[in-house]
Amino acid sequence: MFEFSDRIKALPPYLFAQIDRKKKEKIAQGYDVIDLGVGDPDMPTPEPIVKAMQKAVEKPEHHRYPSYEGMYSFRKAVADWYKRRFGVDLDPEKEVIALIGSKEGIAHFPLAFVNPGDIVLCPDPAYPVYKIGTIFAGGVPYIMPLREENNFLPDFRSIPKDVLKRAKIVWVNYPNNPTSAVATKEFYKELVDWAKENNLIVASDLAYSEIYFDGYKPPSILEVEGAKEVAIEFHSLSKTYNMTGWRIGFAVGNAKLIEGLGKVKTNVDSGQFQAIQEAAITALSMPEEEVQRIRDVYWERRKTMVEALRKAGLEVVDSKATFYLWVKVPKGYTSAQFVEKLLDEKAIVCTPGSGFGEYGEGYFRISLTVPTQRLLEAAERIKSLII
Ligand SMILES: *Cc1c(COP(=O)(O)O)cnc(C)c1O
């Protein structure tokens, strides 16, 4: 009787539905399933944050509607954090907005700046929300392939002029999900210059800025001089502080871009629960050692798993950031076929590269979100499959 809207019908098929169903079947059959599929930290939220929440939840002033842009104290904590971490100055009043998780902001942002038929430049493979947010706003995604020979950076100079004329936004995400690639400040500088030449908004998704290792430290695009004229950056507490369930993030950057996003949000949500914002202030102000402990765990897992997979004969992309491994599919399989075989025959869940877009074909993604012992067990099983 009812028909889904054209925008829902235009969504790409949900490739993970089949994997989810099979995984549940396997578990029901009693298999010891190792899930390396989801990008969701396995460790709990650090205790100081949980404690701050417990206190905050008792305060009656938090029980009322929050302001859509976020509490001033939260926005101030974000600005202070950016200053400490990146040396970037932000005005908490105009250049910071709280989000109900960064996904919310990423999905809503195009509604503020994209008219039907406008183009949004989206990387591929990528977090699916850039494309979906574009489609929901009536925009048209234009794919920028991320190729290994280009270190998984988009070759934005090769985008045709007629496309650029219709383009409004360019999305970038480094450290990158799913490829684990990183970008330099020089890359951001070129991107900002090019965006200015072409009157484009740069939207940077910095969800993994704090998941770095071994002396490497990812930059923010806002470190580039003049970037604030064209850029908005989306950030999340989810990955840094094991807070995926809490739904708190923020966007920073150009005041007009923040204002536009704010206009959308005023009309669709009423802001995040203030107690959560208060806990998030505690997170952003925590001593660095708390986060370092989390990094140490991922680094240990990464080194162990990369070595085990390489010993098994697999090609793994080198990286000093993110909790993902981007691994070449062995010859003779598509990424979907290989991932299906891993699940069917070895009870391991991974994500096929093609689930992140056509240019993800040929790879699969492993999340380092299980303990080292489980990773080693998974590596053994993978080895026994490909030998
Ligand atoms: C996890 C993730 C996000 C979203 O995180 P939130 O929990 O919504 O804050 C955004 N971008 C990328 C690339 C991610 O992997």
C-alpha cells in the first residue's frame, strides 16, 4: 500500500545485511565467530567519563531542552582542545557546534548547502554517509577514486571542469576509514588552494585523528593558513574515547558553514543531552595518558596482526593510524566472495572492500577491535583457508 520515497529507493543495496544474517546463523549453530567487521571499539569508556556522566545526570538543569548548538562550556572545551592538539584558534560562539555523533552532522550538512542537482565530490572507497547525505539532499555524488598507487588520496586536479562548475562540496577523511591511509599538511594545503580556485566547500571528517601510533600524529586541515575560509571539520568522541554508544561529536571551522549546519539542526533536532555534553567535556580535558593507553592497545594489536597476516602470505597496507587493516584479497576471489568464504568456512567476519564503493574491490577490511589473542586465532584460521 505504501511506497518508499525515491530517495530511499535510490539508496545503494545494504551489502552488510547478508553478512549479518549469516553471522547470526553461524552463532546459532554454535560456531566460535570472530567478528572483525564492525568499527566499534571493544574497550569500555574510560572511568572518569562515566563518573562525570553519573554526576551530571542528577542535575535538574540538564533535564530540560538543551540548546541546539551545544552548551557554551562544551564548545569552549572543544576550542581549547583544538588549540592544544592542533594549534588552531576557534571561536566557541561561531566556529563550533555540538553534534549528536558526527554521523548526524555529516548526513545533515549537505542539506544546508546543496541544491537538487548539485554535485558533491565523494571519495571511494569511503564511509557511506558522504554519498547518502548527498542523495538525501537531492545532490549527485561524483566519485573520486582512492587508489593505492596514489596512497589512497584523491587526484582532485583530474576532476573535469564541467563537474567542478556544478560541485559544491568535496569530502575528505584522513586518517581514512577503510584504507587506514593518512594525509599530510601539504596535501591539505593543495586541497584548500584548489577549493578556493573552484569555489568549493571542503568537508573534512577527522574521526580518527587520535588513533595514531609510533611517533606519527595526524594534522587537521585547519592547520593550513586560510583553510577556515573554505573548510568545515567533523569530529567525534566515539573512536578516541570508546564512546560510540554515547552519540557525541562536533563540527568546527568556517562560521558560515557552521551556521548553515546549525540552521538544519535547529529544525530537525534539539541538541544532545547536556549530561552527555558534560561527560564529553571531561573526556576532552582528560590527561593524555588516558588516551595513550587506548592507543597502546591498538598499536600492539596492529603490529601483531600485520605480522601474522604477512606471514600467512597476505598483503597488508602499511599505516600508523586507525584501528583498521586494509588487506588485499587473495587472487581468484572478489572481495565479497572472499569475505563470504571466511565466514562460511572459518567463522570470521570481515568487511568486503566493495561494501565501501566500487574502488574498494580487491581489498577487505579488518577491525582491530578484539583482543590480540583473538586476532592471532583469526590469522591462523585465515592462513588455513588460503594455504
Ligand atoms: C565512526 C565514523 C564516524 C561517525 O562517528 P560517530 O559515532 O557518528 O561520531 C564518522 N566518520 C567515519 C569515517 C567513521 O568511521
